[in-house]
Amino acid sequence: LARVPSSAVLHGYLADVCWKLDENEEALAAVARAHELDRDYPWAWNAHVSWLALLERDEEALAVAEDCARSNPRWSLAHQLLARAYRALGRNE
């Protein structure tokens, strides 16, 4: 990362390692940075929403899913993330 700070994939790797080490806030920050750098990075969007849901931060998960859907309206993943986030909040309409 020191050599290529603009690499979304490297931020994704960092996020994954942090998550596995139970460094949840660091993982969330790194995965958010990954999809800020590359709006077309499906792993980062999925991980971010999934991890927030696991931490029961459902409103935040919904906000990230909505951002993903705005950025990538043609992705089926974006709509799956939205559906999961709405369901977690009990908003199945």
C-alpha cells in the first residue's frame, strides 16, 4: 500500500486481513476505501455490506447498499445487497 496507495485491490486485501484478525473498524475503513477507489469492485461492496450486517449495523449496511446501487444500477449484486439490507431492517416491501 505504501507503494501503490491508489490500489483498490490492495485495500481489499488489507480489509480482509483486518476482518480475519477481528479488527473490524480497520476492516470497514479499508473496504470503504477500496470501493471509493474503484466503484466497480464488487468484492468490496459485498464485503462492506455483509460485514456491517454481521455487526448488526443495518442502517449503515443499507446506506452502503444504496450507494452501490446508485453507482452500479445494472449489477444484479447491487440489487441483492439492497434486498438483504431491506430484509434485515424488516422492510420487505
